[in-house]
Amino acid sequence: MEKRIYNFSAGPAVLPEEVLKEAQENLFALPGVGMSILEISHRSKTFDKIINEAKEDLRKLLDINDNYELLFLQGGASLQFSMVPLNLMKNNKADYIITGSWSKKALKEAKRVGTINIAASTEEEKFKRIPKQDELKLDPSADYVHFTSNNTIYGTQWHTEPGVGNVPLVCDASSDILHRKIDVNKYALIYAGAQKNMGPAGVTFVVIRKDMLERSSDSLHTMLNYKIHVENASLYNTPTTFGIYIIGLIAKWLLKNGGLENMYKVNFDKANLLYNCIDESGGFFKGHAAKDSRSLMNVTFNLTTEELEKKLIAEASAAGFDGLKGHRSVGGLRASIYNAFPPKGVEDLVSFMKDFQQKNG
Amino acid sequence: MEKRIYNFSAGPAVLPEEVLKEAQENLFALPGVGMSILEISHRSKTFDKIINEAKEDLRKLLDINDNYELLFLQGGASLQFSMVPLNLMKNNKADYIITGSWSKKALKEAKRVGTINIAASTEEEKFKRIPKQDELKLDPSADYVHFTSNNTIYGTQWHTEPGVGNVPLVCDASSDILHRKIDVNKYALIYAGAQKNMGPAGVTFVVIRKDMLERSSDSLHTMLNYKIHVENASLYNTPTTFGIYIIGLIAKWLLKNGGLENMYKVNFDKANLLYNCIDESGGFFKGHAAKDSRSLMNVTFNLTTEELEKKLIAEASAAGFDGLKGHRSVGGLRASIYNAFPPKGVEDLVSFMKDFQQKNG
């Protein structure tokens, strides 16, 4: 069996080994089916069971009640940046909270549809933090408020949802969905590209409150219309069948391992280990994000010089720690430690970092 | 190893066993990479090599010159039904040739964008045939002409492109791309959902002539803009990495097995075997499509009664021939025999059909 390395990539990202092994075992032919998951019809009984179980398991994991519909779409969060305003803007105005590059991309598409109020932005502070509740300049008559729950590039994360009163709350949760239990009832719509915590690239998960569907106009292009996708239970056209299958396996893996309560505990411990190493380094390592805005998914930090950063990345890579280079817009280092990233990998990285500090500090 | 059955499904459909085996072997970790194809970054060197080789191999297979760009997008042919008119209509008028349900779906979205001239339709004849050249009522000032090269539901196929003069020709080739060599230079744009001849569901292949890109307006939503996808070499956002990997393996499998010249020969022989069995049955089996419009990909036929059809489907299914039930809008039977469907499976089906006729004729 091929040796695996530690994958700190921001996404697509590490998946649970058990899930990979099961998918591998059954890739040539699903047991009792005689065809590969790559070959079966999306309208077959076999796939019906796969997609329905995936939905049910996700409902269980996130306690999603019947007031919400679940969709598996294509086009990533990037297509949602357009679908959200196209479907949900009924009075052509919405509030956007800007906490990083992805929020800005969402904003760009929304501006094509209506008038956007920027409720808050931390761009002037290099997106080092999440805005505080009393900084939000919300419009009570907005069609919705949009925010990005976790900012992969800057390593910041909302630890509690922005309070938005009765205005529908919309969240891009691409990079932290399923990392802990959230109260879905606070949201009107949640979307997430699967390729971080949920599965492989090519599937977008959408949770939409049923009353939102009334806003989808018949004049929308069919593939951009949430209502049509709901009416067709994500099978208006052929979905990414394999991706949905893997999401189903991951949901079962989460349920088997204590659900999201346990996942949160593991994620909290993993991140803490790394943040403690940074904070206790006496300035050798320096976290990018403000402490109260730190992400449990993406730990961003710098060293005192770019030269040292390059050295650490090179030596780490040679030692089997892959993907630690920070995003070009921030520089430094980034360790993405999503759900499936093994705690042992964080422990090993911390040892490596301490060792590096001793030799270079 | 799990036993495999004969999969006559219209799509997602059978894939080459060699490709499935290679994908299976490497699913846990790509050789020398230490991560699964499901986990690697779309911006990594490993994936760069995968996507670039897939493109080069597809260029070789279809003799595509530098005058064309190749894209791997999401959303299936269904999203192309919208993207084509949104990008290519500059004077808001286009010609559509209607040869089946998929043409009609493409038409529906195009009508949201501009005025459509139906250049021909064989709907009154239950889409049993492809219109002849002299039936086409083309507008020489149309922005483009759209046609569907193969009609999965009705089992018809264009054996040569419609002649459209200097008007850009756009083709939905979802169900017969790569089944033979075509002269790409006749086309302005070809699109295809991968899930029949190319790979798993979740990737859309687009070949676009460079001059068409001038038509993409900056006001388009980013994910719907061909020009932006070309400028970003299909990596504006995270693509369906696994699907592109499988497409790459299939392109290599085709090149290794004599390219599209040989594939066409194999496809021709497979289809002929089945059509001969139908034609020589003395009316026991009856082909749906007109002889000169028959598809090499989807062989549609009826028996004399619905009861007999049900019986044959049930007995075939028990004998390991899956997916023979015709589409609900046509009824009868449909054997989809795409590139990867093994000749032996067609031979076995023909024996089975002859045997069934002997017992029930």
C-alpha cells in the first residue's frame, strides 16, 4: 500500500483513511450491484439509497428539521455567489459582511443583482479579525445578510453567528461545515463546497429553509433555480454521483465517531495544540489572526523573516508535512486541519516546529 | 473481486475495466504523491500534470488545434443550455434544430436570452429521424446554430454535421463525443457532459473556438462566463478534480487502443450486430429510429406488445443485462452501448434476444 503523508492543504483536503479504503475496495463494483459507483444511473435504486442516506445522515449530524431542504448541486461555492442573490433578492437589497477574499467574491456577484450594503468589513486590518456585533451596520429591511463562517486564507472564524434579527441569514460555510454542531434554525440558507470537510471537489451542499423557495422566480435559468432543484430532489440533471457517495461515507464516519460533538472536541484540541505552540514560542512564531477570531480549521502564522519561513516550509515538506505554504495574499504559513486531519499529524508538526525553533531560534 | 454485470444504462454509463482498476489501485494514494486524488489541491503540481495531460490527450484524439480552447466545467450539459446563449448571443437571435428532449431543454433556456428560430423539428414524427439538410430553415444572420449530435432517448444520431455556412455551429455532443473522429474545425463550440463516453458525472467538457470568447460580456456572472474560465485554464474555482483525473485515464485508454478510428470501427460493429438482430427478426423486434438516422450509441427498439417488452426486460435483468428499459417518453427497450461497452456484451445480448424470440415468437 502506498505510504501517505500529512496533507495540510486548504482544500481539496485530507479525507478519512477509513473512507478512502472503503471507496477503494468498492470502486470496481459496488457489493451486490455489479457496477462501479462511477457507472450507475443517478435514477437507479442503488443511487436513490445512496443519496437519501447521505441526506438523512447529514440531517442527523446537523439536527436539520423538515423546515429545511437539502440539495447537492454543482459549481462550488462560486456558483452560489450568484445563485444566492439571483434567487433570494426580492427587493434587490442585501447586507454583506466582508471578512476575507471569499466574502469579496460573493459580494462581486451580488452587486450584479442588486444594491449591497456592506454591513462591516475588516479589510483595513488585513482581515485579521471577525467584526464584533456592535460594529454591524445592518439594514432591517434587507432581503438577507450574507457572511462567511470561516476564512481559509486569513485563518479567522465566527465563533457565533452574527445577530441579524428577523432578516434571513445566509452563510458560506465551505470551509467549516460539519466541524461542530450549529443551530441551523438561525439560518435561512447555508451553502458549502464539499472539498474541505465533506468530500471531494465537485459537489456543493445547500441547506435552504422552505420559505425561501417562494423567492425563486420562474424567469431564472433552470440550473440556477433553487426551487427546481428542490422539486427534483437534486436530480433535475445528473449530479456528481461519486462525490455524493463519498459525502455519504463521510457522514457515516462522523456518526460512527461520536458525531459533531466529538468532532468539535477533537478539532478544538488539535487547533489548541498548534496555537499554544505559536503563543509559547516567545515571538519566534506569530499568529496572523486576532486571538478571539482564530479559526479551528486554518491556522495561519508567520516567522520573523521570509527566509526562515521558506526554510521551514522546505524542511517540513521533506519531512512529509505537505501544503504548509500560506496563501499568496497573506504569505507565511497555513496549517489546514479539517475534520479528517489526524491529531497525530498536529502533534508531529508541533514537535517539528519546536525542533526547528531550537535549531534556528 | 466483485462480479460485474452488463450495464446498458444511458448515462452515467459503463467505463473501461482497465480504467476502473487503475483508479481503484491508486485511490488511497497516488504513486509517489502520498495523497489520494480526492485530497490533492487543484493548484498542486500533481494536478497540473493531470489536467494538462488530459487536455493534450483529448487534443490528440480529436485533432484539436490551437484555434480552440478546452475547458472542464461543472453543471453538466444542462448548465451549458444557459451558458451558450448567455455568452454567444450578440444580436439576440439563434437557430435551434430540435431532434429530441435534450434539444428542447436547450431551446427552453435559450428562449430566456433571445429570439430563437426553430430551423427544423422532427417532433411530429416522434423524433424518429434527423432532419435532412434541405429541410433546415436557417437564418444566415443568426448568432449561431445549435444541434444535438446524438439523441439518447430516441436513438437517433447525426451522421454528418448540418451545413450552416458561415454561421457558428454549436453542438451538444454529450452522448456521442469521442465515439468517432469529427472535424472540430466545423464547430464554434462543442459541449458534453462527461458521464457517457468520457468519464463519471460531474464534469462538462467544452471545446470553444477562440473568436467566440470575444462575445462573453463582462456583465455575465463570473461562473457563467467562458472567457473567465479560459483565462483561468478551468481553475477559476475548484473543478471536479477526480472526474478530470478519470477523463485523463479514459483518454489514455483510447489512445492506447487505436484512438478514435478504431473506436468508431468497434462502435460500428457493435451497433450493427444489434441492428441486424432487430432487422432480421421478421418483425418480432422493431427499431424505433429511421434506418438512416440510427444511433451507434443508443439502440432503441420495441416488441409487438408491452407485455413481451416487460418480460424480456425482466428476464434480461435476471441474466445480468442491466438498464435495458427504454426512456419513459418512448417506452420499449434501449441498449446504450457507449465506447466502453464491451463487444462481448452485445454478442451475449444478441444471443439472449434470439433465444427469447425462439421461446416467445
